[in-house]
Amino acid sequence: MRIDLSRDVLAGNDSTAEANQRALADAGVLCVGLLSSPGAGKTTLLEATADAWGDASRLAVIVGDVATEADADRLRDKGIPSIQINTQHHGATCHLTAESVTVALAQLDLDSTDLLFVENVGNLVCPVGFRLGEHRRVVLISVAEGADKPIKYPKAILETDLALVTKTDLAPYVDVSLESLTHSIRQVKPNAEILGLSTKTGDGMAEWVSWLRELKAGSVA
Amino acid sequence: MRIDLSRDVLAGNDSTAEANQRALADAGVLCVGLLSSPGAGKTTLLEATADAWGDASRLAVIVGDVATEADADRLRDKGIPSIQINTQHHGATCHLTAESVTVALAQLDLDSTDLLFVENVGNLVCPVGFRLGEHRRVVLISVAEGADKPIKYPKAILETDLALVTKTDLAPYVDVSLESLTHSIRQVKPNAEILGLSTKTGDGMAEWVSWLRELKAGSVA
């Protein structure tokens, strides 16, 4: 397996991503992409977001995984319309492509959707270069991963719009805090927008939902 | 970027990996590969292993990262000869290749090495298909990642020889335990070899070092 960084492939993906983004904006749907390591809490965040949003049926999720339908099942249990893409049946296993999102979009009722999340495969490297049509991209970094991850995976910080520091309730047990992660995120990107949250305690959830509502109220989509 | 799963590329990597493995066996060096998500504790495990092994200078590490020399610096501080490979300067960013390991081997003094670790890029997907010349491969899964990761990334379990459940000291705070992870690992691979450990408390370190010493005493290399 070799990564072919040919400009043609990336340009093809980018133009499909732009078409997805236009189609979503035309339908009045705000699209937010989520990237992270495996186990940083993307699906749990979406479950908590559904509770905080009020009407879960106005959200939708396209979720990518190497295998299983587990995440989409969890989200459907919360009342969120969800499409699972198993990447092992596609050419690229380690990330979603704009084309796979186009296929998934056709299965969603965009007219009754306010906010669409695209939850990528758990991977801090491969998904970064592939725009999918998101209006904003969010990277999640759990305090349990250590304070050095932003520096070791800098593109995941540089090419996203918000860094969400998750599992802040674990900070006392791992010698990593929102402050130490903020420090290393800003070493990579001095003006980074950063929020900390814990779905367990609820800390930071209000700020996250405000961030989403402000985007939605603005002119993005 | 498209993953080209062509048989030629994989076969070329495999034959280079076999040559690495033979060269290491000829030099009497046992080679153990480490795979995991970002932040599962690979480098911290190697620091603790150096302390437990007795003579850190008899160990060596080849460490892959997208960016930075940080991990090799940490390991050199422990007295372990270490070579850092920055994958962003190679064709494939998201995993090491057998060829990159061949280049690194030439920079190590194999005659004074008992045990060589190859620490891959933090990524549970891409490194799995690329043998590097290891005699054994170990996957680390932190309890903080959640009990479902073995099921969502099954090849990382199926194509490795030992599953190390790390950060077991965090189990009380994350509602995931060695037992629940063992359960999901065995769903993927019923006869999986599994060890749990915490470098913070030292629990399980003796079993891990015994596993290494038994391999070394055996006929593997």
C-alpha cells in the first residue's frame, strides 16, 4: 500500500468536496466534520450534542469506520438519522472521501436537517488532506492522549477550525490539562480556537453548543 | 491521496521486511514492533521497559512519526540508542515501510543490541498491512480509548501477536476495564494473547518484561 499524493486525485476530491458543500448550503444545512484519534470521543460527543440541541431529528450524521455499524446504531438510538460508511469496502480504508459523502448525502433528508456532522475514521493523519464538503472542521484531542499530540500531528491542528479538548474530567489522573494542551496547540497554531469539554461532567458542553448555534445563525449555510 | 493496494507494492514491502528479519536474526537481535492509536503509551512503555530491562544500552528503538524528533529524544534520555524516522519526508506519511527500517538499521550497532523495538506512527489502520521485519508485533490499546476499539479496528488485533491493554490505572474513571477490553479483543480473535499494564503503577510490567525475556531466550532471534 503506497500513498499516492498525486495532484489529480487530491484535485478530484477537492472539486467533489466543493460540490457537496454547495449542495449542503443550498439546502440550508450546516456541515461540521469531526477528526480525531480512535477513542477521543467523537460519537459520545454527538450523543451529548443531540441531548443539548433539543430536537435530535434535526441533526444528521455520516460516520466512517473501517468496520462495524456500531456508531451509526448508537446515534440512531439517540434519534439522529445516521449513515454508516464502512471504508474497508472502498479504495481508501483510513479516511472518508468526498465521493463517499456524496453517496451518503443522497440517503439523507436534507430538507429536515439543520446540522450535519461527518465523523471520520479514527485517525489523526490520513483524513486531514481530504476535504469532504464541511463548512467547518473540528479536531478532538483527548487529555488521555498526552499533551504532545498537537505537536506530533501538526496538520490535524493547522487544517481544522476548532480544537476540542475532550475528556477533561480525566485531567487529574493523566497529568495533562486543558491548559497544557492549549499550550501545545498554540505552539502549532498561535491563533487556534480551542474549547475544552467533558461529556461525563457536562463541563464545556454549553460553549460547544453555542459555537454550533452561532455558526448556524451566521451565514455559513 | 488514494491508497494503492496493488499487490506489487505490498509484495515489494514484504520481501524487504523478510530481508530485515533475516538480517536481525543473523545478528542475534530480537525485533518487536509496536502499533497503536496516538497516545496509547508506546514511548512511555519503552521508557519503563528500559528501566526494567537493566541495561538500556542493550535495547534500541526505531521510531516513526509524522513530525518531530521528540520520541527519540525521550528514549535517548533513557540511554536507549534511537533512530527517528519522520514519515512526512517519505511517500507514505501514515506508517513506516520496510525500506525505511532498512535505512535505519544501517545506523544502529546491532552487535551490541539484544532487543530492537520499532515504534510505528500512531495509527490503528495504515501500519497494519506493512510488515517491517519484526519477529513479533504488539498492539497497544489504552483503556481510555473505550472497549469497542478492537471490534472497530479488527485487523490491528488479527495481525498482531500480543494485545497490550495500557493505562489500566485509568479504568475506574473511564468505565472500561482490562476485562471488558479482553472480552472485545476475544470477540475478534478468540485465542488472542493479552496482557494489561500501567506504567504509572507498575502493574503488569513484570509480565510484559517476562514475555520479552522468554521470546529472547527462545529461538526467535
